[in-house]
Amino acid sequence: MKIGLAQTKFPQSASEGLEIVKDMIKQAHQNHCDIICFPESIVPGLRGVGYEVDEYNHDFQTSVLDEICALAKQLKLAVILPLEWTDELGLHLVAFVIDENGEILGYQTKNQIAPDEDFFNYVPGSGRQLFEIKNVKFGIVICHEGWRYPETVRWAAVRGASIVFHPQFTGSVPNPEFYDYAMICRSVENNIYFASVNYALENQGSTTSLISPTGERLMGVSKNAEQLLVCNIDTKQADRLLAKRFNQDLLQ
């Protein structure tokens, strides 16, 4: 499978976010990617991280989803599209999965909200999903979940995921080395690929990276660089050895 990880600039508006997504999808198509993943809440942007973000508009969010589904179908390219999204419980951070036929396979909610996100009315979701594109199973964990709650990655790995995608926003942080090592941990504690996707930021605490099932940083993007990282992965190398040996009964 050839994956694309889109390290984009932070959108100045929801409309710009949509244009960024469309441009990167076209780049991924030109690079013959099978799937592309974007940073956390690429439309309209993530609240509370130092940028102005448009007021939530559900009609616009729905139109974004419809337009990207149509583009995915046209270019025969699967898309992981992180958005703000509302339901009867409130405002969520989610990542939609759209297959190469433009069909929505579902979405993963961010279930572990960072403490400072409580002030921006984000509501944690519930439940986890496993997705499959071209016979490759994968999971999604969103930012804080992947850094601080390794159980979210384990959940996907024990159920057959050979790769977990990690849309995130990490700006200036006091201990950036933690984030590099956390990516490696999520990989080697499960023996899967870990694909983390951040924004291009001036004070960027974590860069978009692909980690191998043995903990090697296969590819990465420089800080503050708008770039599509493209990499072929051999899912047979993700043997999930340690994930398969996990004994849930010991936690009873």
C-alpha cells in the first residue's frame, strides 16, 4: 500500500481548509497513493491552539464531506478526513474514512479529550472502529489519544490493524523528545506501522512521520514544511507479534 501523509499549513478559514484538502488529494493521486491522511480537524481547524477558527457550520461541514467523497471517487483514492462534527451529544473531533469509490466507511471520534480542550466545547466520543482499504486493516487515534492513551492504538492492533493513523496538532511543547519516542512506542509495543500527521508550524513540537513495526523512523517531514510524505509500506512486516500476545484476561 502506498500512503500519503499531508503536512499542511493551518487553514485561515474553513473554505481554505477545503482547498488545502483538495490540492493535497490531487498531489496524492499524482503520486499514485492508495490513501491520504490529514492533520487533526483540517476543516475548519482546531480551536484553542492560537489561531482564529471559523464558527462551526454544519451545512458547510456536510458540503465538505460531500465534495471530498466526489473527488475521492473521481481519483480512485481513499481519504482520512479529520473534521469537526456535531451530533446529538455535541461538538466532536472526528476522522471520516472515505474509500476509493467515494463511499463513507464511517468515522472515528476522539474519545480522550485533552484537558485544555474542555474549554472549547469539544465533547468526547465513544467506541472505536477498525477500517479496511484494499485488504489492509487500520485504526485511527486522534492526537492526545495516541500520545497519552496507548490503549487506543492497542485496540486496533489486537483486532488486526497493521497500521494506525494519527492525525494531530502539536505546536510548541516543553519536551518535544517525548513525542518522537511516543511514536516509536506505539509502533514497537504492537509491531505495527504508526503514521502521525501534524500541521506545518513555526514552533512544531512533532513532525509528520512514518514509523516501522520495528520502531524505525522510515520517513519524516521537516518542521514548518508544507509537504506530502509518500511511502510504500509492506503490511506483511506488521506481524503484530506483541499485540497478538496481549492477554486481556490478566486485567480482569
